Amino acid sequence: MLLLDAGVWIAAKDDGDPYADAARGLVFDTDRPAAALDLTLYEVANVVGACWGKPTIAASLCRTLAVRCEERIISIDPELIDAGLRAVAEHGLSAYDAAYVAAARRHGWTLVSTDIRDLVSKGLAVTPDRADYP
């Protein structure tokens, strides 16, 4: 299972992103299961809706995420926060990035991200073009 972080969802709608094509493949290929965190919806809405000023596209992308991931949208809970805070201390991550790392570890999933500096370079995630399904 691939856990797609917000960067992957956003890249799928950003033609200028170097991972746009690979991200679109992961986001829109409904034959391949994917998962997300509930906070991904907020992150996508914030970047696409608030920062880019495209609320209609943000809402559509969030609906796509909800349908695409179905019951594989992971809610943040106290144990995940605890695990995330350990990842914060261990890797110097934001609480948001650490939540993705903690969820991927909890479920044995591969985290897919466009965040090279904080996640991919530390071996905590793979880029969309490197994401493989077993």
C-alpha cells in the first residue's frame, strides 16, 4: 500500500511540478490502492484552495481523494501523535510530516512524497516516480 502525502495530490494538479506526471498516475489510477491521512484533505484545501486561489479545484481534488482512498483515510489519534512526536525528535520533522511517517510505519506502508528535503533525502519516503506496488 502506498500512503500518498499532500505533496503528491497537489503535484497531480500542478503542471509545473517535476513529479506531475508520476503523481497523476498514482492519484488517478483507481486500480491501484492508495491511502491518505485525514489531514491531507486540509493540506490540499489550504494549498490549492487558499494559496492558489482555486477553491473549486481544491474541492474536486479532495472529493477525488475521498473516493480514491475510500476507507483508507487514516484519522489522527493519540497513539499516532505520540509516534509522530518521536519522529519529530528523531528526524527534525514538522508534526505534519511526522504524522505521515508514523502512519506509514504503523501500517507497514510506503510513504510517497514530493518533499525531497525533509522526507525523501532522509529515507523516510520515495518520490512518485519511484513508487512501486508489489
